[in-house]
Amino acid sequence: MNKTLVVCALALLAAMPASAKNKPPKVKTFEPVVVKDVRAIAGTYACLDRDFDVTLNVGNGVIRGTLLDRGVTKPLKNIRFDGTTLSSDLVGGRFVNRIKNGETTFGFKLDYPSIQLTHEMLLEHLFCQRR
């Protein structure tokens, strides 16, 4: 083996923070949830530390909602729900259980929109946890 390659590899390993060396890999999966009672989806689904929220209200079997996008609240129009998937003019996605390192959290995984966080960073398929 090339001596220079070995030295470079050792230098990179030494430069890593100790937490990165010992941290187990993050294991995350998403399982679809079939919602039988539409009232179960009511709530606020927080994404991006509350800069982007989807709030859903259910009354008399009718779903109403809003999107909070960086301080601007907009009503959702043309909401459709089929038990797993919710779509509207502004947001669409699936209700899921996120399983991360053995912990299960219910939420809404966005199919759209994508969020332009910075000029160089576009976030897609965000998981929004129900508060």
C-alpha cells in the first residue's frame, strides 16, 4: 500500500471530532399511516423550527388548513384527503410514522413544496412533526 495514502488517511482520522468517530449511524425510515378517522389529522405539523408549519383543522368532516411560511400565513384551498395522502393548492404529502433510532413519531412528510432555505440549499420531502 502507498505510504502517502496511509499517512493521509491517518491525518484525516485524527482531524475528525471525537463525537463523529464514536457516533453510531442514524437509522431513519418512514412508514405510511392509514388514517381511518379524519379528526386524527387535526393539529399543527412543524417543519424547520416553526419557520414552516402546516395547520389542519377538522370540523363536521371538513378539513381546513393554513400554511405558515416564514411569517406569512396562507389558507389551503382545494384540500383532498384519501386516508394517507393530503393535497391542496399549496402543500401535499403523506401521513407517516418516522422511525428514527427506534423512536416513532407521527407526522406529515411533504411531497411539495420544496423549501428554498438559502440561495444554495433546497430542502425537499421534509418531515413535519405534529406538535
